[in-house]
Amino acid sequence: MKITELIKNDTIILELESIKKEDVLDELINKLDEAGRLNDKQEYKKEILKRESEGTTGIGEGVAIPHAKTSAVKTPSIAFGRSKDGIDFDSLDGEPTHLFFMIAASEGAHNDHLKTLQKLSTFLMDENFRKELLIADTKKEILDIIDKKQIEKEGLEKEKPKVEQNREKILAVTACPTGIAHTYMAADALKSKAEKMNVDIKVETNGSTGVENRLTDEEIREATAIIISADTKVEMNRFDGKVVIQTPVSDAIKQPGALIERALEKNGDIYEAKETSTSTKSQSTGKGIYRNLMNGVSNMLPFVVGGGILIALAFLFDFNNAGADNYGSGNEIAAFFNTLGGTAFSFMLPVLAGFIASSIGDRPALAPGFVGGALAANGNSGFLGALLAGFLAGYIVKMLRKLFSNLPQSLEGIKPVLLFPLFGILIVGAIMNFIVVPPVEWLNTGLNSWLSGLGGANKLLLGLILGGMMAVDMGGPVNKAAYVFGVASVAEGNGHIMAAVMAGGMVPPLGIALATTFFKDKFTEKEIDAGKTNYVMGLSFITEGAIPFAAADPKAVIPSIIAGSAIAGGLSAVFGASSPAPHGGIFVFPVVTNWLLYIVAILVGSIVTSILLKLLKKSVALGEVES
């Protein structure tokens, strides 16, 4: 099937009017809708935006391929748009995007249609093809260039000589959640680079049409190493005992040569088969824990960001009530935002635990994880308790899978709806309630008693301790112990302690925000975006903004934020800053004594945190190569 049967004159925009990513998507969606290719424009847009939220479709080299497969598409089609000046589309290489191919695949699309869409994705890897599209003057020229490329590519594939049999053989599997574009671009990038490096490679694609070019048992036995470049589940047990290199699908597109070099050097992990099929999220112990953790963090992030900003708005609308115990709830508007933000925050720990659990034990572990996270939140075991609950629930459900594996086949259907949730929630709940929560509550009581004993003997020491405590678990029992001590001190007329506590709580998100702004090589694109919201959360004294970063890289982040927070708390005490308000961040600065020096204390602590993050965190590029 010809690609030009999917992309036609009425779905081509020679020069886009849009200058922003969101507007480009709208313009291309409107073009498809006007051409009669969609059943439901809004539903299609929803799916396009959902795909973008999972990771940018700006693949670099000036190309973007936003795509969706949905019943909202009437006829499989492609909308082409071009911007000669270039548009910021959050591309993987950070460069402007000029060529846009919006792929609209219908839910029941014929395999011929899907394969044709996949071919276009591989054509875009050719630099000359991209240049020709960029300088074409008419729609007809664009269609002619695409036709010519397809004829040329199909001819080369027919004439392709057989590879030498005595070379080392590398195998690869590529897969992305949608299975339309990235899967095949990654495969084509690996094959193209392998050919230039004179390396024999076979690539299996797990796309929307199913598994193609499947690796045989014999090929796997003879392979030097296997590259798994995937963002979704693939069949892994067949690689038992082989050297396996597991990476996101974007790595194969961006750096195929580096992956092939690693495969030739056998620079990977020996894969050990599991009892159930697994995915790229299940690797060696350390990497597996990290990926499970990131599954929880990525799903928790919207609750942290949305809830935090809403609470900040509550402070903004209650500015005249600064210093009162109910600051942030002094009028109807402020109370609304405060309640809404607090409600969002209340889901944070259950979501974290639930999605960590589901990453380990799949969907049956979701309910036990959520319940465990809720018990952690209600039982004052906080962030650390939720982490424990998530891993606990995941592994308990895996244990239940083994335990119930010998049940009669007739009972198979009740496992996920009855046995796993019932016993999973029961066991997790019992452990959390009787084993995890009590000692943490005891720890809180002990910490409060210890802090009270320190009194005012040494303001600097007390400021250092309280400031540092605010960053230890960012909303957990240690943080809460310091905060409660600060609030109690305000009630007794000692605002110096509260000022140190608030300074220590503001530094973690602010220091991280500074680091994501000035040291971008240390963070992923998603972390850089999340870092922007941390400015708002830090200024609003919402320490929880640091949690996703601390969860992703605790060894580097936690020491950095503790050091910065301790310095801020200590300086606040030395400078004699005093806050009569138990919350509010920047919005209560007008009522803080010595507020100019107070700002200096927070700024110094934030800078210290950002510099330490620069020194302690590995660069993103290095981390990606190792993953």
C-alpha cells in the first residue's frame, strides 16, 4: 500500500500558522477533521494529548510524529504540517521541529494501513528525505518525494544481499506503548547503524500489528547479546542466561551505535528467567527496584504538583490573614483552594504505594498497595511508610500468585477479583497496622520529647537540626516532628523556631528547582518540567515537591537537601528571624522579623542544595547508557 493513499492534498499544511506545540497539535487535528477523517475530534485530541503525556513524539532531527490509535478515527490517515522557521516541540534533541506527521490510526485498522504508517516512520530517519520535504514548494512535490522514497526503499530491500554467516550476531527487540511509530523507528535506526558498522543484526518489532520478525530459539542461542529497547512489556523468559541490555525505546533512536557497541562488548546483565513473563521494568535487583519506584513516583507526581499549587493559591487569597492559625482558610475562596489541594495531597501516598505495588505484582497488587499507602498516610508513617507499603504489597501478591497457582482451572477467574485483593489487603493491612505504624508513632513521640529538651540553649544548633529534619523525609514523621515542634513554639510566642522550620522546609523544592534550571544535564526532560513547579511549591513552603526527585535518586538528593535545609535553618536562627505564622512561605514574609536576612538564609540553603546536586547526581546521559 502506498503512503500517499494515507496522506493526501487535503491533509497537508505547507506552512503551519502555529508557533507553540499545543497549537500545532490543534492545527493538525483540525486539518484531519476538516478532511472528514475523524469520527470524534475531541476524543481523538484526547488520545493525542494522552500519548504526548507519556513522552514527547518530537523524535529529534527536526521531526515530530504525534500519533494515536482510536475508534475516534474514521479513516486511517496522516496529516502533514511544515514550519520552515521551526517550533519548540520538546524534542529529544532539544532542537526546533520543522516536519510534523500526525498519524491517525483507527481502532480496527487493517494491517496494510498500519504497516504503511510504520514505513513512513522509518523513512524519516533519512536526512536527505527530510531535506527534500523541507524545501518542496507544492503539495504535489511533497507527495512525489514520499512516493519516490517508498519505491526506492522497497527496491533496496528486494536487492539486499545476504549477510556473512561468520560475523557475530546481535539480536534486538523494539516496542513502544502505541506500537505505531517509535517501535519501527528504533528498529530501523539499529539496522541502519549495524549495516554501517558491518554488524549482523536481527530486530523483532512488537508493534500494533503484533510481533513481527520474531526471534527464533536457535538465533537466541547463537546471539552474542540481545538489546531490548522497549517502553512496554515484551516476552523475556526466552532470553534466560543471555547477555541482555535493556533501555527505553528512545535510546535506540538516539544512540543506536552505542547500544550495538555495548552488545558487541557483552556489556549487559545476564538475564535470569522469572516464573511469569516480565518487561523492561523487571531487571537486576537494583534496577528493578528503581523502575518499580519510578512507576509509583510518575503516577504520584500529578497529585503533588496539582495539590501543591492549589494550596499555594489558598495562601495567596488569604494574604491579609497571615499569622493566624487557620492561614490559608480565612475566606471562602482560600478555603476552597486549600481543601481542594489538601484532597489532592491525600491521594499522594496511596497512589505512590499502589503503583509501586502494581509495577511488581501487576494489576492484582494495585488494591493492596493503595490500601497500604492510605494506612501509611493515616498512621503517620508518611512517605517512607508508603514506600514500604508499595513494595510489601507487590511482593505479597507475587507470593499469593505462587500460593494459588495449583488451584483448579475453574477457579482461575476469581483470583484477580476475589483472592488477590482479599488476601493482599488483609496481609498488607495487618503488617502495616501492627508492625510498621506503631514504631513510627513511637519514633515521632521520642523526637518531639528530644526537641523539647533542647529548648533555647543553642539557637544555631537547634536551627541546624530542625532545618535538616524538615528535609529528611519531606512530610513524613521526621519532618512532621520538626513542624509540630515549630507550631507549638509559635503558640508559646517563640517564632524563631517556626522560622527555622519553615526555611528548612522551603529549601528542598527550591534547591531542586534551581538545579533543574542551571544543571539540566543532571535531569530528565520530565524532571526539568517538574522542577519549574517546584519554584512555586518551595516559595509556598510545600516540601513535598521534592519527594519525586528524592524517590528517583535518594543517594544524591536526600543528602543534598538535608545539607541545604540545615544551613538555611541555622542561618535563620543566627539572623534572628521570627515567624508568627505556622505556614505560608513567601506569602507570610511581610510578618517575618528580619525578613531580608531570612530571604538570604533560604537563598543560601537553596544554592548549597543545587550545587551538591550538581556534584552528587550522575548526568542523565550516563544514566541512560547504564540503564
